[in-house]
Amino acid sequence: MTDFHLYHFIWLMSSALGIWFFPIRYQADIITLVTGLFLTIYSPLSALLLFTSSLLVYGLVASKYRSPYVTVLAGIIYCVLQFLLIRGLEIYQYHIGIQIPTVMGLAYYTCRHIHYIIEVFQGHIEPDFRQYLRYQFFLPAIVAGPIHRYANFHRQCNRRRLDKAKVSKAFEKILYGYVKIVVLGNYLLLVIIEPWRATIEMNGLMNLWLKSIQDWTYLYLQFSGWTDVAIGFAVLMGFKLEENFNKPLLARNLIDFWQRWHITLSSWCRDYVFKPVMAYTRKPLLATCTAMVTMGIWHELSLYYIFWGLYHAIGIAIVHKFTKLAGNRNYLKWLTGCRVWTPFARVLTLNYIVLGGLVASLASKLLETA
Amino acid sequence: MKNFADTFYAISNSNIANKSFVQFEATKLKYGKLVEQIGRLTSLFKEYGIASGDRIIVSSNDEEVIITVTCAALANGICTIVVPQDTAEIRANSCIKRSKPSLLIIDQSLQALWQPEGIPTVSIGKQVSRTNSLLKKIVGKKTRGKVYHELVADMPVAEPSLNFSDDQPALFNFTSGTTKEPKGVPITYGSLFAHLATIKRVFNYNSESRILNNMDLAHVDGMIQGPLLALYSGSTLFRPCSLDVQHLQTLIDTVYNEKISHFLTVPTILSLIDRFIEHNDHFEGEHFHHLISVAALLDPGLWGKLQNRFGIRICNMYGLTETVTGGLFCGPGDDFYQLGTVGKPIDMSIQIVDDKFQPVPRGNVGELLVQGDNVFPGYFENREANRAAFHEGWFRTGDLACQDDNDFVHIKGRCKELIISGGINILPGEINEVMIKHPAVAEVATVGLPDSIFQEIVVAAIVLKQGATANEKDCIEYGRGFLERRKVPKKIFFVQELPKGISGKIVIPELLKMIQKPSDETISSNNNGTEIIGLAAEIFNTDKNNLKLEHGPDQIKGWDSMGHLSLVAEVENHYSITLSAREVMNIKSLNDLWSVIQQRR
């Protein structure tokens, strides 16, 4: 646990306890102010970017420009360009001789901006700047998500209450979260297992295979750990955020996996990338590829994650094809009805996912070498 | 059983002075302030020479005023009549004339409209600035020209008389009757407190209870099961918003964020909640105890649906203004609960009789008669109405009922002409009396048509005078000029003649048949709704009987992203239309898809 994480924890805990001393109708705004202050102290650039982008996005959606299509396109292009520019600068900062500090929560609030723009465009949300600031400047979700939805957050603002029965569960969730991040992820995986894996002798592919398993496990521990912390603190503040993981090891196929793993991100990609591309082009494969590559780039702007996205898109297309076939072919119906099918499908799914890291790694290295 | 003196001593205790008695949208009325206001109003009553046994009328937009005045009047043995704000001038004046109040406490706007003559009136309105008030104090007579809040603020706090007897009227409600001859129902101290004791016991109200009831204070369910029940049990009442569709979300959010224990509402609101409120977690948590439906019959379909949806038991109370509010309780205990019934009587006796007042065999339908401490003594100065309403000490409810082998009472209909719309009792005669005065109307008959939201809506069938013309809008506008908002017919049917029996009396079932013929449009839209369900059943490979228009991806297995596209493609092909990308993305249920198709066609 770094110093920053310790300060983050202290800010979260003091806010969660402190807000209840204020009148309930101002509490959500106090969280907004505290979040702004937190960002300004620890990352002024992040505070500035989040505030200006929120102002711009809100200004765009609230403007009564005659073509909502232009507004929505301008908003999305602005968000995507800002994201790519900052990510690009982060990668090439040493090449171009400047040093830029890490922008906190960029990937999360970019998704939230786009979500807001499209939902306003579709008429599901009535723009409200105060409420939008509350949504974007929400301390528990500012550093590591989840990509919570505006409608649910707005509803939570209107029906907040402190439930004594839920307080102990919230502390439990926070504790589990930190155990995942610090004990299992940062200590067990990085300090104990990683050096051990590096010492064992095996061929390159096997090593990459093990590395891929380790990477996925680390990703899970980090993402789900931070989500637990966010959800726990949100409960202490009277909010109920969306769950982000739902037993991903039990996934029976790749589609099922993406409905259980980092749910807020995968559902964001489904709603704001897959569905629009599919609705415009009516080409499911193209829509799936775009959605999965977007998800890859969201993790990191690199060749590795572009191949990773394509690999998952192919996997999803295979699952669709198989499901369709299984509905028509009797032998496949019999096979998928067997008792051993479910455990087999689970092992197959997990191995396909692990293999993804290996394939993407090889493909990106191959391309870079070429 | 506690009476009001006990209740007053309990709330005068300084321990609860800081506790909220009523929480309105933005303000709170604490018990301490209530006691102080009762004291000041006691002085005001003395100033106007009003004593135990007198009557006062209150009508205001300011709910805090209505509640404090009613409580203060109760503490002084004065009977309060709360008249709805939108009462038409003729009816308001009839109510004033019949009840002979010693004082009116009404909004300034009403004073100009009703123009009560010869009755002292305190108007509720904007306060004059304190400087002005001080000047008046010096030069003017104490009470002249001052508005309610100034007057009350200037009064000293006095001890209320607590002088009343059980058979003395505590509240007075005008129910049904006609515009000129409204029937007054006096609720005595005895029946009021007997019934409050019953309700408190049945639903386990205590000082920890947090009651949500935003029904109209002019109706017994709003006043008695609201502020008076909160006062009686030392609990807190929440009135966060008015009772309409626009505030439905606020109402339901209050249940959760204010940790409501008892939520009282009418079937109309339950029906709106079912239609317009998303999510099912509003009643979760250990704080919530009972959802109680009052004032009208709850449709068993809606009842069961909401219970399944929210995972709670919905209790039902049956009663009339004449029985204070209730008498028969369905729930909360298993012994008293059977969906679709009005439960069993508690602290009240019932009889089901035929038209010769002979008890009918069990299971047979007859008129429901009731008797008990909560039953009122008789209509105010209305011998004729009382002769018809009582039989050998039993009150005739006018409802047709039967009792099953397990003693549960089922309501089967009404034997008197009465329309119950959104929990409000409406006598057709009152509407006929107004509509017949329209210059183009020769004959009129008002009936209630079944409605999924309001249970019944008021409609009028009109025969026009020969050569006269009038349209629906004219007639409805005309009705608005004389009737309260909820009594104005929602629809007018122009008919050649009204179906009549040999005696010349209108045959209501025949009239209902005449005006209830479904239109071709309705038939056509129903068929198309079924068609969409058929298409979806084919695409998602499921039985169409299991599908409903409101179903979406959460309810239909196989409606994933690909299924979504397949369904859209099938619909486009079937109806030869092309849906825009925005429309495709916006479809969240079969109903959404159906709406898009309707717009396109």
C-alpha cells in the first residue's frame, strides 16, 4: 500500500463519517466538494481536466443546438480525443522530452462522460449540472471506478439513508477489498509468486502461459478489490453502487464471462460501442470487434491490447456460431446437455481467456519485430 | 382506551417536545410547537367566544394550519369541519349553512370566493410586516385585519379546556348528499378514540412508528389515519408531497430514505406505482412493516402482483366515513388475511341481510350491516337520511357482501348508486343535478365506468334537447363550473335516449352496455400487440403465452444483443419498415418495439 493509497483511505473514511453531521440535502454536494479538494491536492491536473471536461460535456448536452446528432458526435469525439491524447502523451512523454503526471480516473470518467452524452441524446436523462458534478466527482469511484451509471446514481442521491445493518457489511467489503489489493495482489502475487515464477526453468510458451494466468489473477484482484472498496465506502455514504464482478470463474462461455467480469466496463462497451455500431451497420462481427478492441484500448493504448480485443471478438463470434449450431444439431444438443459439459465448458473458457494473453503478446511482438 | 385528554398530556411531556410530529416537504412541525400552538389557538377560540360543543370550518392550502387547528379544536371540545379547497361555491355555502359554524379559518382566496356572511372569519394568507402589525397593535383593535399567523402569534399560550364527552362530535365530514343538501357525518369523540385504539392495536403503531400518509386532510383517511393517528400513538407522520403522478417518485423514495414503517395509500396510487415506478427495492429493510390500502376496493390482480413484485404483504382496510374510517381488516396477521377479501371485522359486529333484513345463509350475497363503537350516531339534522341508513341500530353500508366459511367478507357490489373514483365517494345524483341545468341537456344519467387506475371514472350519458347542440368539451367545461375537480365527468356520451324500466327509472346495467362497446381501434391495437408477442416468441423460441408486452431482456431468455438484432430484423421484415439506429438502441421491451411500429404506421 503506497502513501497515496493510505491518504485515499483516510479521505474516504473521514468523508463517509463526516457527511452525516451535515443536513441530508447538502451531503451529496459536500462529497463533490471533498472530491474536488482531494483531486486538487493530490493531482491538480486531474482536478482541472475532470472539471473542464465535465463543464464542456454538460455545456454540449445542455445546449439547444438544432441537431442533437452533431452535439452527440462532437461530445464523443472530444472525449475520445482527450483520452487518446493523454494516454499517448503518457506513453511518449520521455520521447518528446516532457513529463506529465498521471491523470487520475481518466479511463473511468471518459466512459461516464460518453454514457451521459448518449443517455441525454436518447432522452433518458434530463441534464442537471449540479447532479452531473455529483456524479463525476464521487470520491469512492474517482480513482478506480466502477463506471457506475448516472440513472442509478441519481436515484441513490434521492433515496440515501444510513442503514446500520449495512454498515458492518460495508466495513467487511472494504476489508476484503484491501486484502485483495494489498495482501493477495501486491504481496502474494508480486512479492512471493512473481520472483518464484521467474526462477523456474521452462520453455518460453509455458512461461508466457503462467505469466498470463498471473496477469489475469492480478487484474482480478486489483479491479475487484478497488470495486469492493468503492462499493463499501459508497454504502457508508448512503449510496448503492453497481457490482463489478460476479463469480467470473463460473463462466460457461466467453459471453457469459464478459457478463461476469468487470461488468460495468463490459456493459458500457455493449451499450455504447457494440449496440450503436450494430444498429448502424447491422454487422454483428464488426460491432463485436469494435467493442472488444475498445475495451482493450481502455485498459492500455498498445498493440498488445488491440490484439487482445480482436482475440476476444473472435472468441465471442465462435460462441455465437456454436450456440446457433447447438440449437439445430441433435448431437450438439446432446453434448451440451451432458453433465460433464458445464465443467468442461468452464475449463475451456478460462483456458481460452488465459491463452488470449499469450496470443496477444506473441502477435504484438511479431508485429513490432516486423 | 386513551381519550384526547390522555393524548394531550402525553404530547405535552417535554421529553418529546423536539420530536417531529409531522414532516412536510420542507418543514417540520415538532410536538413542542404543536402544544404551544394548541395553547395559542385556545386563546384565539376564547377571543372569538367559541366553546366546547361549537363548530368551526377550516379550509386551506396550508396543511400545518389545518392540522394544528384540528388538534387545538379537539383539545377544546370544538368540532372541526375540514372542507376541501376546491369545493365549489354552492356546495361550500351549503356546508356552511347546514353546519352553522361559529368561526371560519380559511384562505384569503376562499374568503373572496365563498363570501360567507355574518360568520366571523380568520383568513389565512400573507403576513403583514411586523412594523405594520405593531402600528396596528397601538392604534387598532386587536384582531381586526390580521391574518391567521399574526393573530395566533399574538395570542398568549393557554391551557386547553379538555372539556368534552364521548357522544360529542369531534369531527364533522360532509359526504355525498347533493350539492344543496350535503349529508353531514359527525364523528364523536367516543367513536374516534375507540377506532384509533383499534387501528393502533391492529397495525401495532407505537412511538417509533413513521407513518407515510399524504391523502387529503379533508377526508377521514387523510386526517384520522394521518395526523390524529400519529398524535394518538406519539409517532411521526410524513407528508412529503401532494398525491399525484408527478410526485409518485418522491412518495416512493420517502418510504426508503425516511425509513417509513407504515405506508397508507389508496388503490389508485398503488396502480400508478405499479405502472410508473421502476425497481422493486423500495420496501427493503427491517424498518418497513405495513403497506395499507384504504378508501376503495383493491383489485385482487393488482394486489397479488404488487405483493409478488415488492415481496411484502399488502393489508386492506374496509370502512366508511360513517365508521370513522375502517372496521374490517384484511391482514396484517394470517388469521385476518385473504387476498381479494376485506378480511374480518375487528371491534365491530356485522350482519349480511336480504332486502327484508333477514340474515342470508353463509356464502349468499346480501347487504352488509355494521354495528360498533366506531359507528357514527346518525347524519346531522337529517331524519330522512337516518331512517334510510339505520335498521334496528345497525348501520346499512349500502355494500353487497357475502361471508365465506372462514368468516372472510367479500364485497360483491353496491346496492346504492355510488361511484368510488380514486377513493372518493361520488353520488351520481350530485352530478346529474348540475348537468341537467346545461341549456342543451334534456336528460342525463351519471355512472361509473371501470378504470384500471381510478377503479371507476365518472361518465355522463346525455340526451340533448330537440334542436339543441352541445359537444363533450362544452358539457365538461359546464360541469367544472359547479363541481369539485374529481367529480367532473371525464367523458360524455351523447345518446338518443336513456334505457328506462317500466317505472321510468333508468336501467343502469343497460346504459353501461350501451356506452361500453369497445371501439374498432381498441380491437385492432390489441391484435397487433399479440402479433409482436407472436414474433418475439418465434425469435426467442418460447411460448407466446409466457410473453407480455412489458417484457424485455431481463424477462425473456435469449434476448441478448444478437437476439435483439434478430428481433429487429424480423419486425422490419414483417412490417416492411426500417428502424433507425436510435430506435434500435432505445428498445428496452416489446412495448417499446410496438410503440415504434405504431409511430411508423
